[in-house]
Amino acid sequence: MHIILNGEQTVISSQSLHAMIVEKGFDPDTVIAEVNFQLIKKNDWEQTTLNEGDTVELLSFVGGG
């Protein structure tokens, strides 16, 4: 399936948001997720189904001083 991930078209085999995050190598503990301009709570990632053409933004938090 084709989605837009962080502004770039990509192909994924995952159906759920959580599985896609892991498939693409992101650390689920350090990202927040937005699907089609809606922030998705981490507790809902497993139940959030991705569809052809969805726009997903993953933002990573980096600590520092």
C-alpha cells in the first residue's frame, strides 16, 4: 500500500499505525504520530488502520540541553 510518510511517498506492508512505525524503523517510545492531520494517541496506534493514500507524520523527540 502507498502512503505519504513525512512528506515522501512510500510503500508499506503494515495495516496498523503501530506496525508501520516498527516496520519503518522508528522507536515507538520516542515518536508522536499524526494521520491525515489528526494526532493519534499512542494507546490507539494498534487499532488505527492505515489506508491507501493516507498522510502520516511521525515526529521524534530528541533530548538535549
